[in-house]
Amino acid sequence: MSSYVDRNTRRTLIVSGSRVSLESVVLAFWAGETPETICQAYPSLTLEQVYGAIAYYLVHRDHVDAELATQETEAHYLREGARTRNADPRSRLADARATRP
């Protein structure tokens, strides 16, 4: 892949040598965070790793954006499935809260 971006066992893009997702760095970058403030938010990352991850993203932007969009769609379906499977326990919990003094 690159010396700054790798994939974890779930095939998610991460900053090499860390457990921080590339998505986390990219979202902070697009929110206007500087590499220095991103390092403060993720102390396990070095400034070199953050700059490298941002450079990787900018070079491979179309591919990374498409992959992140796919991951978000999959996460949405997983959340919806969990809500459906857990609808009964959730309604029982809401009922119990409502009847609590």
C-alpha cells in the first residue's frame, strides 16, 4: 500500500503502525484541523504519520472517498439491522423507563 497507510484485519484503511483509521485523520483534516492538532487528538500518531496519511489521501482521493462511502453505507445497513433485531428489547426498556416513578 504505502509506508503511511495500511489495512487492518478488517480491511479498513489505517495509519501504518497505529490503530487510527485513515478516515479519522481525513475527517479532521477536512474539518480544518492542522496536522499538529490531529497529533494532539491522536497522541499515538507522529507528525510524520499524519502528514503521510494526508498526502496518501490527497494522491488517492477518489479511491479513498469511494471506499469510505462504501464503508458508511455498510455501517448504516448494519445499524438498521441491529435496530430491527433489537426492537423488542428496546421497546421493553423504553416502557420500563416510562413506568418508573
